Amino acid sequence: MQALLWTLSLPLFGMIVLALWGHHPKAHRLNIACTVAGLGFAIIMAIETLHRGPKTYLNGLLYVDAFNVYLVVLTAMVGVTTAIFSGPYMLHELARGRVSANRMRLYHSSYQGFLFAMQVALSSNNLGVLWVAMEGATLSTVLLVSLYRTPESIEAAWKYFLLCGVGIAQALFGTVLLYFAASKVVVQQEDALLWSELIKVAAQLDPTTVSLAFGFLLIGYGTKVGLVPLHNWLPDAHSEGPTPMSAVLSGLLLNVALYALVRIKMITDAALQSSQSVDPHIAGFLMMGFGLLSFIVAGIFLHRQTDIKRLFSYSSIEHMGLMTFAFGLGGPLATFGALLHMTVHSLTKSAIFITVGHASQIAKTQRIDGIRGLIATQPAVGWGLLIGTAAITGFPPFGVFVSEFLLLTATMRTWPWLTLPLLLGLGIAFAGLLRAVQPMVYGEKPNGQLPVPANMLPVLTQFTLVMILGLAIPAFLARWFDAAARLITGAGVLP
């Protein structure tokens, strides 16, 4: 319990202190220290959970199991690497005059506030608290999107706030419906939104009410995931906010929203298992449909982008669609592949946004046609962008190749006719990204293009991890994914 409380307390402490001291030139060191300490406690908590099994804390208010504790560690790790990157990046933005000292305070405090909200959402046992934490994460990232205070960034922040606000309102209504159904069967009505109680009584819930609740929750949290046609806020938020915000949005916020959907799907599947009036697979079918639509549409839109951050934001929509499809498909193999894909996508995409941020600073523009010759100007950034693009498009030996192969295998086993659109979507996305990235990294260095201060250690670390996961998944991590897959589906991949 101590490790969980420290994991939650450290970002809260960082948020408060950096709200007062975040303008100091060395404030980024405290930002890094809080995230590193949080990662350490998250790992301790994960080890305890994997040895002792699921457990509730603080009279049932907090809950950890193999599924959410894995995401707590992943969130803490991406938080560390992004904090390391954001130090030199934000100091360079300060030197350029794009942000003031007061906005540096806002940036550091909002960054820690975002991590706090994410960890609360993941570890909460109460679906109402999960909703509040998701809204808190939205508010903190809205402040980050509008950090530069340009007309475009303010417009993007308002668009993000309004669209996600409408979406989260749908999720609230779905949560109320779920409470209405659970309050009739749970002994203590105050426990009617506790995940640990809901999963026990899920088979007794009214199937019609639960299926209706899932529909609203899918719209609400699907907006946060960036599912088409609820995705319009995501490219604007990425393109107008500071790049560290893009890294944590793609690597963390989208994951937590999908985590919430999977939790609700588990309850819905159990409630509809023996229903005669509602298709028992309706939740999975809806997730498969929205996921496949997002995957295909985002892949096509990759070919139309002129802004490098919008380009990779559509790549995030594509991969979140693929994960949503896999969780909707269900079964141990697809779920194992989705969990692995969630991991490698978070690591790869956050590292890509680190290189994208430095590339934009080198070229002094985010326009793709204005970024050229990165390998000639600053080889570490150029090669980082090229390798990251190869990794995210599924080149072996990176982990994305393995997770996509598992998802394709699972699809061929259960829905073989859907394999063709999946392969088509992967090919379209591959062509769109390589077509845009190749001229940015190769060619002559443009006049006046100079290197910028850059810490590429996070990029190297994350690409190394993604390559290791592509070559051989460590036994402890395979058991971890298998335990989460058993929890979600009732069956595992490993014998």
C-alpha cells in the first residue's frame, strides 16, 4: 500500500511545488526527480501485485491488479523519459521567447498534474472517480495545449475542451446508467460503482440497461481515445501545443481512456452472457467497428498532412483504432497482442515526438516541406526520426511488428475476412509515413539550419526496449501480459 500511495503522492507534491517554483531555470530537475521516484515506487507496487494478486486499498477506494498496475508502470516510465526530454526543449522555447517564466511554471505544474490524474484514473476502484480523474487530465492538458497563447493554440485548446467535454458528458450519463443497474443488486448502494463489486455481480445486472450504458461510455471515452468520427480534437491539440504534451497525450492519455473502455466491456460481456434480448457480443462488435473505421480513415489521412505533428497524431489514431479493434475481437491471443501493442506504441510514439520536437526546433517550422536534411544537420535527431518511423510502421525487429503479427493471427483465426482490410490499412499507413519522412531526414542541410540542445537518451532507451520486445519478450513480462489477458478474457496464452 505504501508504494501505491507514494506513486500517487509524488506527482501531487510535484504539482503543488512546481506551481510555486516552476519558473526557476532548474525546475526541470525537480520535474525529473518526481517522475523518477514515482517510477521506482510503481515498479515496487507492480512486483508486489504480481506476487500477491489483485488487492484493494483504503476501504476499497483504490484497486490494483495485473491489468492496471502494468499501465501504472508504463505511465510512470513515459512520464520520466518525457520529463528528461522536456528540460532542454522547454529551456530552448524560453530562450526563443515562445514562453515566459510564468508559463514555464504553468507547464511544469500542469505536467505533474496530468501524471497525477492519470495515475488516479488507473488505480481507482470507483468508476465515478475514474470519470473525475479523466476530466482532471483533460483540464491539465487543455492548459498545456494553449501554452503558447497564439490564436491557433487557443482555438485548438477550446476545440479540445468542448469536444472532450461533450464526450465526457456522455461517459457521465453512461456511468449513471451503470450505477442505476448495479444499485438494484449490490447490497451496499455506495459500492455500486466499485469495480471490484461490479465484476462480482455483473451477471445479475439488467442487460438492456448495461448495453445502453456501454453505448454512452463508448462514445464518451471513445472521444478521449480519438476514435473516428470523434477524433477531430486530437490533430489540432498535437500541432499547437508543446511537443512534450504531444508525447504524453499519445503515450498515456489515449491508453487510459482505452483502459476505461476495456474495464466497462468486461462488465458488459458478463452482464449479457446469458441475455436473450441483447446480442451478448454487442460490446465487442461496437469496439471492432469503431476500431477498424479509425484504423482505415487515419491511415488514409496520413497522406494529406503538411504538419509533422499532425502527421504523427493521425498515426496515433490509427494505432489506437487497431488496439480498440483487438480488444473488441477478444480472445486470449488478440488481448495479449493488444496489451503488447499498447506498450510498444506508447514507447515508440513518445520517442518519435521527442525527435519531432527537436526537428521542429532545428527547422524553425512544423511544416513537412520546411524540414529537410536532418541527418546532415543533427544526425542523432535525423536517425531517431527515421528509426522511429520504421519501428511504428511495423518493421522487424521492433516490437510493433510482433504485436501486429499477433493481432493479424488472431483475426485470421476468428474473422478471416477482416484480415484483408487490416493488411490494406497497414500498407496505406506505411506508405503515408515513409513518403513524408524520407525527404525530411535525407538531403542537403538547408542554409541557416543549425543543431539545437537535445537529450536523445530517452529516445535511445525506448527504441532499445521496443527492439528487445521485438526480438524476445522477457519471461516476466510475458507472464505479466498473460495474467492481464486472463483477467480480461478469462483465459491466457501461456500454458
